[in-house]
Amino acid sequence: AIHYPRGGGFFDWHIHELAPQGIGLILGLSKGGRDFESGGTRFRADGQELDSVKAHDIGDICLFRYDVGHSVGEVDGNYPLEWGGTGRWTMVLPLM
């Protein structure tokens, strides 16, 4: 489980080798609009960037090629940093 706290939690751009995982899996554990307002998983491919914040909700599973550039945008960066459980939670599992 990964916690991105309200007030600035993020994960910078990165890629993984395609082998051996092949596919990344992200399970949304927080409700957009209730638990956080901004800071979705972003993907970068073919010169374009896609933010999944509006499409990836609590209970949704996002599958993606592990070698596609991805990051998590700053979660509710306009608020003071809160470590008490507020913000965005995900469960991540690389698949083989």
C-alpha cells in the first residue's frame, strides 16, 4: 500500500524494465473528490501525457505496461501537508 499525503505527496516520473513484471497494477483505495482532489497517476507515451485522476476511482484497477513512463502528481498541493491518513491511497502489484 502506498500513501500520498494531502498537501504534497507525489511520486516522480520513472519507468521500469518490461521484464519480468510486464504489467503494473494499481488499485485505487481512495475516493476522488472526497479523500483527495488532485494528484492522479500520470502516464507519458508517444509525446503525450495522461492524468488518470478523473478516471481512476476507489475500487478501480489500472493496468499498464511496466515500461511506460508514469508518476503520481502532487496530491492536493494547495493544502498544508497532513500525515494523518488523508490524501490518496493505492495498492500496487507488479504482475509477471
